Amino acid sequence: MGEPTKGTRVYGASDDLIEFEGELRGEVGCYGSDEGPDHAIGVLVAFSDGTLLAVRYGKPGLGGVWAIAVLRRGEMFERLDICTDEDADPYSDVAHFRPGKLKAWAATNAERVH
């Protein structure tokens, strides 16, 4: 995917993984977020800088593209590259973070509070 990443990139891969590449590395399983009542939310990913992302597989009209919504921008959040091409590499929106110490937590299960 090009030159080495400075900072961190977050994007979807396959139809069930959220990838973290760069200084923060890893992946989170994202099963079933493209169906049912939680489809609009997907997986919530919270970062130590205060950034909050909602990541899900399947954009309206582009079912094979990962969608990332920025719910809150933290101090290390840099930009969001939007994807509209199912044949792109990656076929996902991509969130970029500036270099520095960054941690992330993913909420893969949602429960409604009544």
C-alpha cells in the first residue's frame, strides 16, 4: 500500500476486519455490523486523543466499501480520506492520525440503554 506510514491509518479490510497500520498496529474483528439495527453504527473505536470513529462495512449504494464516520476529532486526528470505488485498494474510507503515542479501544457489541 505504498510508502511506510507515519502516524497511524485506520481502514476496513476484507468484509470483517478493521485494520490499524503504522505506529499503532493491529486489527479488530467486525462481524455482523453490516446488517440489522446496529448497521448505522457499526463498531465504535475510541482513541486516547479523544477521537471517536464509527466504522462499518457497507456504504449505502456502495455495499462493498467500508464507511468511517468521524463522531469526534481528537488532537492527533489528521484527516479522513473518503472512498467511493469498490475496486480501490483499500476499498475503505481511511482515517489518518499524526505521529505520536496513540491507543485505541473498539466496542464491537452494542446494547441499547432503555
